[in-house]
Amino acid sequence: MKSRTIKRHFRESLKTLGRNSWMSFASVSAVTVTLLLVGVFVMIMMNLNKIATDLENDVEIKVLIELEADQKAEETLQKQIKDLSGVDSFTYSSKEEELNHLVKDFGEDLSLFKQSNPLRNVIYVKASDPQKTAEVAEKIEKFDNTHEVLYGKGKIEKLFNFLNISRNVGIGLIVALLFTAMFLISNTIRITIVARKHEIEIMKLVGATNWFVRIPFILEGMWLGLLGSIIPITVVTIAYVKLHSVLQPKLQGEMFQLLDVTPFIIEVDLLILLMGVFIGVWGSFMSVRKFLKV
């Protein structure tokens, strides 16, 4: 296709937006509302997924070592855990260190136990896949010199099930919202094209090819998508920056955090922009197709 023809298509697509200002406004409004909903929902779901991942990664196994175990027996147990498939890392904590943690958390009253420490030496284990924590814990329980293995049995399985369901529901809602957006915007653009079907018929009658007719409408869809993404990008960016500045200081030291403003918000803005262009182009392409046979 010649550059002169391409320039003409771009020029005509922009002129058409001006000539059909009310229909263009309706299409841009539909794109704006839909992309705003998608953007907000993606922002929420991505942060919920981050929180879920943080909760999963915070799960660990606490292995209480038998009091009778000597240093050699403890080293053997640590080697067994290290060589166990599914183990990402482990940390040894003596009973003195455990008592110091308790004193730090609950006050100096517990320091009285330092002379006669009733606690046990402990090994903290993290599974390479948090979802397999229970499986790893069951294997460790079978090792010698293991007094007890704690990992929140029963509760941790419920937590993982809840997180998995939340993720699947979130993905399903995003996909459903995207398809709904494409359907609504396609119908809106279809109305603008129906109003210009005589223009398409005349172009076909004078010998215009299907692509010659189609390209200006596709470009119009692209412009509509671009214009419709401006407000959602602005609103989502300002809202997340403000929300992050308010909530993140309050979450310092907690087991979960919000996603950093950058690069997260840049990725969301880019997603909104690409979705706007894709939905506009797709809606125009599908809508104009039925009028290409005269």
C-alpha cells in the first residue's frame, strides 16, 4: 500500500471522528467506562495476588528437636532436611535463641526461665513450593530425633484452598469483564458503522477493495480506543499512587505488602492502553465486515 494512501486513511479517519462527534463521544465513553472498571479490578486483583503470595511465602515448618539429641544427632537431622526434596531453606535456632525471641516479644518476665530453659532447639524449614508445606512436614516427621513438627496443620490447607479459589475467581472475573467490554464496545461501534452503511456501499460500488474500506474504520477504532484509555490511565495512576502512599506506611513490618508503584502502575497503564487499542480495532473490524458485501 502506497504511503499516500496510508496518509489518506489516517486523515480520513480523523476527519470522520469529527464529523460523527456524537457517535464518537458515545464510543469513547463506552471504552472509558469499561477500561476504568477493568483497570481498577486488575489493580485490586494483582495486589490481592501479591498479598496471597506473601502469605504463602511466610508459611514455614517448625521442627522441635528431641531434648536427648546431641550435637552430632542434630547435625544429622539438619543434613537429612537439607537433602530432602522440596526444601528451599532451613534455619537452626538454639533454645537460648528461642527464649530470647520470647522475651523480646512478651516481656522481661520470661527472662526468669534463662536459668532453667524449658524450650527445645528448633529448625525452621521453608518449602520450595509453599503449597507442598504439609507434604514436606510429613516427611520430616519420620526422621529420628524429631519431637514434633508444627506448620498449622488443617489451617494451612484451608488457607491455600482459599487463596487458590480467590485467584481463580479473580482471573475468571477479569476474563468475563474483558469479554463484556469487547461485546459492549463492538456494539457501540457497530451503531456508528450502521449509520454510515450507505457510505460503505458507495465506496464498494465505485470499486474500492474490502481493505480500502476497512482500514479507515479500523483506524477510527484505534483512535477511539486511545482516547477512551486516557481517563482510565489517569484515574488508576492517581488513585494507586495516593492509596499506596496512605496504606504502605501502615503495612511496614507486616507479613504482606502492596506492589511497588513502579513498575506496577506503568504495566497496568500499558495494559489499559493496549486493551483500548485492541478493543477499538477488533470492534471496528468485526462490525464493518457484514457491510462489505453489496
